Amino acid sequence: MNSTFIVNFVGKANPATIKQLAAVTHENDGKWLISKINFIESQVAAVIKIELPEKNAALVKESFTQHPDLLVQITDSDAHSHSAETIYQVRLDSSDRAGIVNEITHALDGQGISILDMDCQRVFIAGGGGVSSSLFTANIAMRLPRELLIDDVAKELEALSEDTRVMVDA
């Protein structure tokens, strides 16, 4: 029998702290199903969905809650709320333009796709001859309705503009 729970934490940490917590999870036959970890200087805010054998859950939970520099909250979760077969990680690259996030969310919402996480970045690119532009990148975790194929979704997103490219992580 498996246990599934969500760990939320904030506090002082570094990438080595996250690596140590991931190692404890792995050593106890667990896996991070979904994770979102953000650092600002030496501060971290994270949300991680973990699945592991029930017998190892208390030890892994304790490794999070006993960390001296982290404020931790743990909530039990439904193991079946996000089936691994229907969650996709997609990266979309395009020239930046006004309204691009709205276009993406509208295209996905129109097909009943649930956006689980969307991390967007804009990078300014100075070109030769005084020409400059910015590149837009979105990393999206999404859950598709059973009747949709990820390749069809990728093609629809690429149709948003001539220079939009979508890469699906397998």
C-alpha cells in the first residue's frame, strides 16, 4: 500500500538541502511526482507531491519536518488525482509579444486541458545592427482529457505563431 502526500515548506535552504531531502525520499522507495521549488537568495518556497510505501511515510515526513530552517506543512493527497499517464511537461519557445500568455491559456482551456503549473520567462536578446527582441519561454505541466493526444496539443500551440516551437518531455 502506498502513501501519497504533499509537502509545502518555506525557509532558509540551498540546493544541497533539496538534494538531501530528495535522497531521503529515494532511499525509502519514494518518488517526487510533482515538484515546484523556488529560490530567492538563500530562501526557498516549495510544494512537492510524494508517493512511497506506507511503511516509509513517517520517516520521510520526519526528514522534512525536523529540518531546523524550514517551516513545513504536510497534507495527505489522493494518489489518483494526477495519473502519470495523463500529465505532460511541455516547453514552448516563441518571440515575445503582448498577450502571449493569454493566447496559450485560452488555447489549452478551450480543449479542457488542466494547467497544473506554468513557469514563464522572458529573455532580452540584443542583436546586431541595433535590432533587439525578447524570447518567451513557458514550461507547462498539464493534464489532458483522455480523448486528446499530446502531439495534437503541441501542433495547436505551434499554430499560435510562425516562430512558436513546442517540445514535449517524454
